[in-house]
Amino acid sequence: MKTPAADRPSFLLLAAVLLVAFLCGGGGIGAALGNLAVQLAALVALAVRRESFTAFWRESPRALRALVILSLALPLAQIIPLPESLWTTLPAGPLVERALEQAGGGGGWMPASVNPLRTLLALSALVTPLGIICAGWTLPRERLIDLGWIVVGLGLVTVLLALVQLGARGDEGTLYGARSPGKLLLGTFANRNSTGLFLTFALGLAALLPVPRPHPALLPARLGVCLLLLVATGLTQSRTAIVLALLPVLLGLARAAGALLHRRNTPSAARAAMIGFGALALVGAGGGMLVVAAPGRIGEAIERFEAKDDPRRFIWDDATYSAERYWPVGTGMGTFDEIYLVNESLENLTLRRAGRAHNDYLELAIEAGAAGIALAGLWLVLVAWLTWRARTSQLRWAAWAGSGFLLAIALQSITDYPLRNQTILAMAGFALLMLARIAAPGPKPAAATEASA
């Protein structure tokens, strides 16, 4: 990996932001100092890369710029004070009025959010993806590919953490503790679903990124790395991540099939096929050895798909009621936990707090109402459009690694909350940056970068 001297400072800056996000941003709302470190790193990148920030607002697709503005404007609008004659007519107005009466306070101007500090915190979380997208906009596409390989390296670091975390008697090796010490691979996250989702991104990058120059040993090495990342995904015992790992696997198979068809008439086709079959045999042997060596852990991961007594369906019942009660305006970004406690039914009451809706679309409907759901839909449309535009690029598979990860986030959001920690926000920002930069019109990359391995 060689980076031209002119690009090196910008490349190292973006790499540092991703590294800080990986090390400090996986704790969610309970890790305030770690989140602050990631956001400060993103702000530093924005301050240093002012010309890239300006270029983003001048050159990026208009639809992307519009959605970035709307995503920032939504929580900002929720914390703007409104006159009493207006906020009392909102769906959450009566709740706020009763709370003020109990506290002995008066009326006056109030924002639409029932907790403006929580909403401001949610707004500040967007600094991370914004910083990565804007600061990296003018970085050459080839350097973005290099950053992708760094993310693959971070995935391998997560695999190495399995040696410490699995089988441990306590929380050693984890950053945020573990409810089931020694049984799960958490990596640098507090949530195994986030760990598994990050590993699927690293898997997709390992399978789809081009390499600087071809070499016969690259294909077995690539497949070996993919095998390690796939096994590590299973060791998280995250049901959604195990299923979503099929996305990069299928994309990798499609890329390999396309490469073989392209070379079917070349003299090296037979040798490439032999190497491919040998690598597949290695993957199969490795998978078989894993099942023999650790049947208990594989069995535990499979058993979780039975979803016995999953408490999320009770959370969804009460959360659906909250969404209907405060529709179509919502209660403010970041306010789910407080609102849910108000509306939680007695038959679903337990000693543990729900904390999240475990369905980000449902939580978004509660916090942002119709505007939030519409905004999420527009983001999905934009990702689909950029994915289609990238089809003519020589780096299309790298772009599709990014869109595959964004699709995985959208799918996992049905049963979880992947974008509620800074690490996944940073990786989502990088995936969107890579997708948008490759899809954007510009000079085609050199054909040498699209190596066969």
C-alpha cells in the first residue's frame, strides 16, 4: 500500500478518525467520554480539511447534500423554542404540561422535544459521519480503497480479541463489560449485534476491494481472511449478523463468477480455476474443523434462532402505542427511553428497562414522527440510486461493498439499533463516502487497480 506524498496527510487523518472510532465509539450512550473522543476527532478532521469540506458542498450530488441538510435540520428544529399557544397543541404537549404542573413550573416558550438536551445529544452524534464524508470527499478513490483495507485490518484485530474474550472467566479483554463473560465475541463494542455488523462490513471489504497488483497468492489469502471474519461473525452469536453475512458472501461469489467468465478464454483461466477450487476446499476444511473443535459455540449460535421468549415483541407492543400517541410530530430525537417508561403497560413491566425499541424504524417514528420515517426512506432511495450509478465504474465492487453494508444496517435496524453508537456511525459514513465518490462522475481509475484477486 503506497500513498503519494501529497495525499498522505489527508489519508492518515481519515485513518486516525476511523481508528479512534473503532477503539472508543462502540459503547453507545453509556460511554460519554469515548463518544466525545470520536466526535472531537471528526471535528479536527473537518477543521484541517476545510477545502475538502467546501468541495463536498460544491461537487457532491445534490440529493446527498439535501439529505445531509435535512438530517441535521430535523433534530435542530425539535429544540427551537415555540410559543405556548403552539407547543401545547402538539401530541406531546399535554404530557409536558402535566409535568410542568407537577414540578410547579409555568408555561412559556418550549421546544417540540420533551427533552431538548437529549435531542441536542442526538444532533451532536451526527458530527462523526458528517466529518468523515466531508473531510474525505477530495481524497482520491484509490486512497479510499486503502482506507477500506485498514478497516479489514481492524476486523482482524477483532478476531484476535476473540482469543482473549472467549473462555475468559471475567470481563478481561472487553471495554464495556459482558453479561455472559467468556461466551461471546464483543470486540471493542458493548453490543454483540454491533460487533457482528462491523465484521460483516470488514468481510465485504475483504471480499470485494481491489488490490494494487495481482499475485497468485492473493486469492488464497483473501479467502483465508474472509473465513476468519465469517467465523468471528458466528462467534458473536448475533442472529442478525449471521444472516446478514450472506450479503457480502453472495457479493463475493458474484464477483468471483464474473471474473472467471471474463477470463474463460485466457491461458491462465485453468490455473485460476484450480486456485479457486483449492481455496474453496480450504474454506470447507476450515469450517469443518471449526465445527469439530467448537461444536458447543456453534450450537449455541444456532439455538438462538429459535427466539424462545424473546422480550422484544412486548417492547414493540408498547412502542407501537407510543408511536401512535405522538404521531405525526414525535417527541424529539433521543427521548425514547423516557417516553417509553410513561407508556409501558403493566403486563409488560419487568425489572429491566427497555432502553431502546429494538426496532430503529419504530423508535424513529416515536422520536421524529412522519418526518423521520420519510427521511429514512429518502436515504434508502439515495443509496439505491448511487448503487445503480456505480455499476459502470471499474471500482464498482468496492462501491457495492459500501452499499451492501448500508443495506445490512437498514435490515438490522428492524430488530436492533445499529446506528446508535459512534463506531457504526463512522463506518456508515465511510461506506457512504466510498459509494458516493465511486458513483460520482469523474476520471476513471486506472485499470491496474481492479486486480483479479
